[in-house]
Amino acid sequence: MDNPRPILEHLGLAAPRLLGTGIGSQVYEYTGDTVVKIHGGADLASLERLRAFYERLSAYRFPFALPSILGIDCVDGTFFTIERRLPGEMLSRTLPLLAARQRRLLLERYLLAVDDIGQVTFPERPFGHLLADQPVHAPTWRGFLEKMIEQGLRRAVGYLNEDVGDVQRIERFLEQEIALVADVQTKSLVHGDYWPDNVLVDVADGVNGRQDVSAVLDFDGMTLVGDRRLDVAGAVVFLEMRQGYPRRDSDILLRRAMMQHGLAIAQIIYFYRMWYSAVYAHCKPFDRLTYFWCVTNFQRHLSARAGRGAPAGVPPAGVPPAGVPSP
């Protein structure tokens, strides 16, 4: 939202503390135990759908807190919600302050929290979107993945032809490697945007000196019914979108993922890295950082396949791909 002032004035907030921002949203301190979240572009139906979703999740005993919508209102055509304030600080803000051992332990806890999310199932729902305004569904997980690849590359083809070139080779790779995950039958909850900006952690040292995940935020339009390993991949690869991230963080997460899920998870994470890149590659006009990440993945993949370098799990940080300005 460009101007939150009308809503803040409606609530009697003169100069509230801004707690966080997202694409089209802002979160402000409201009372001691609540926040106000302003949703640019949302409508009543989508917010009611989100409230019902959180109410369903409240029946599960997660070891961390989840959002809870207490009220929905609208001022001058813009909707806002009053939500329970969640404990902790954003993981992305906390990690740079930690010594190496503390950082490693907290990254491991961050990855473990994915398993708690994936234990929730929606057997009555088709594979695909849970909360999106224009959902894509399919009777099989493979079918949903294929629909999203086709839609993403069709929307991005003009940008990718200019910045990557051989989009057909990317399509062929995805068509071939989708067999890795085509047998998924369990309809698990997938956050879809699980990364350090959407995870809160204990501010203090936690139990026995160990910090832990205190809350998970922002289930949204990419929240899915599908393969729980998609969030494992997101936890590992999305960290790269934080400018200045140390490569060792992704190495820690990849090693831990292989310990938890077996060595084969590395290949599955790589497939989902490329799938996410195809799905998000249309974002060039409004999210240069994510587009930069997508194109980096494609260019490194094509270079490796052409024998100009070994395939790598993590693209180099801070080096723009050819033709794409650094964000």
C-alpha cells in the first residue's frame, strides 16, 4: 500500500513502529499483543479464506506459533487485519549477529521446522494452491508441477529469451527430472515461501542456550497441497536471495537436509530449485532480486550442461548473470 496513513489514523495510531513489509503488505505494532497488517490488493474473500486456514491449523500442536487473524476491516478500499503478535525476531536479521556455532545450530533448527509443517495433510483437496486467488489444481502432484512450469515459462519467455537464451533446454531438463517427484501421493501442507524473512526465532538464548524457531509467518498465494520436500528445497535455496549471504550457510543446510532425508534429497532440491526458477521467472518487472536468482540458476545450469563448469547446488552470491543488472 502506498499510503497507510488513513488506516493508521482510523485505528488511532499516530506513529506506530513498522515491524515488517512484504510485497504489497505492511505490518505495524498495534497493542502489546496484537499487530495491524495492511494488505494491498487483498479482498474480503481472500482474507476470510486465510482466516479459516489459520483456524484449521490451530488444531495442530506446532512447536512454534502461527498467525491468527482476530479481525478484518477496510478503509478507503484497502483491507487490513488485526492479528496476534508473534514472538521472536526475524531469522534474517538474527543470523548475521551470531557466531559460527550458534548460526549453524539455528540454521539446523530452521530446517527441522519444515518437517512440522509437512505433517499437516489435506487429503480432501486436489494437489495445488490452497490460498491463491487464481488457483492451479491437478489430480496428481506431477500434473500440478507441469501446469506451473508451462504457465511460468509462457509468462517469462520474452525475458528469458533475452537474458538466458535456450529456454527449451530448461524445459527438457524439467520434463526429464520431474520423474524424481512424480510418485508423491501424500497431500502435505507446503508453506511455499519458507525462508528466513518468514521465520521468527527466540530473541534470547532459548532453552539451554539454544535458540529455536518461535513462529512461522506469511502463508500466502504459494501455499500448496503437495510434496513436503518442496519446503526443504525452499529452506535451502531461498537463503541465497539475501544479499551478502555466506555460501557456508547453504552448505550447512544442504548437508543437514541429506542427513535428515537421505542423499537423494540433493537431486530433488536441485530439481525444485529449477522448478521455482521457472515459476518465478516472470517477475522481472517488479522483483529484480528474485529474477536475478532465477536467471543465475538457469545460466549456471546451461553452462554446466555445456561442460563449462560442474553443476553446483548454490549459485555464486553477488555476481549478476550476463545481461541482468544486479539488484
